[in-house]
Amino acid sequence: MRTLNVHVITAALVSCVLSLACPGAAQAYQQCPSQPVAQIFQPWGDPGWYELIPDGAMEQRSGAWSLRGGAAFVPGNEPYYVTSPQDRWSLSLAPGGAATSAPTCIGLGHPVLRFFARSTAPAQGTLRIDVLFTDPTGTVRSQQIALLAAGSSWQPTPPIPIVLNSLSLLAPQNVQFRFTAIGGASSVDDVYVDPYGKG
């Protein structure tokens, strides 16, 4: 099946990459708490094991997401029902609208983000994804990691690398993902991360 076209914006890596250039630091690295995982995107040729971020299925509709500028939960799930056949909701982003997820643990073992998206104005709009994280000085920063051009029907995105300054991942930390509709309306559903980096 066709996947969305993606232009991935990678961050500039500072200092060494822990898993390759600094094996001692990598050995000291701790993992995020284990969570249930499943091969959610296997029908699209991705054998990776993914875990759902907090309310990534949009079914709780309170507490997990911060919405602004015309972002809202709306009836209508992505048609594949990858999380549950009982799911009934998705996230709608009006042009300029944004939604920020609840914190989820990310580290060297959680390098990939993937979800379902569509656009109601595919010729006009893109979907921007930023990751909000804390740098080594304790400052909260945001890093753009992707721009998506979605079609009018629900499709899974390609695997999106969650690329941060490697020093920010000396230990697992809670990050947030911000989705912003630019120039057109977009919908988002079933947001997952790959805790093993094999997506």
C-alpha cells in the first residue's frame, strides 16, 4: 500500500554518537520502561515492534493532549483500526492548529515515530512534526523532525527518525511531540514509537 511522502528534517548531531563513537557512554545508558509492543505496521512492510504513546489512539480525549488553534478530537477512526476495532476517534487539525502529546519516554532505543495521517486539502497543506525535549543544560527546546505531505485518504507515514543532540540522550527522558497543520487541514491517528529501532 502507498505511504505518505515525507521530507525528514534531521537535527545536527553534537559531539559523539553514543552508540558508535562512545561505547562507554552507551554501555552506561539506561532504557525506558518496557511497554506493550506490536507489529502495527507489518501490513505495510515494516516488521518493527511499536508501542503506542499516551492516548496515541485518541480515544481518551482528555488529559493526554494539549490542543490549540482549531485542533480537536472528532468522530472517525483511521480505517485499518490497527490499535483496536473498537476505536472511534481521531485528531483533527485546522490550518494553523497544533496538538502536543503527553510526555513519553525516549532514548537511544526509541528512535522512530510513525502514525496515520491524511489531509483534507492535499494540494495546499503539510503536517509539521516537532519533538520537545530537554537539552543538557536543562533548557526545554523543540526540534523539527519532519514535514509530511499527506493525501486525502488515511495512510501510514514512513518511519520518522527522532533525531536529537546525542548528548540529550545520555539518559532516557520524557519528550513530547507537536503536530502542526500548515496551509491546510490534517488528521492524525494511532501515534506509535519503535522502542527497538528496527522500524
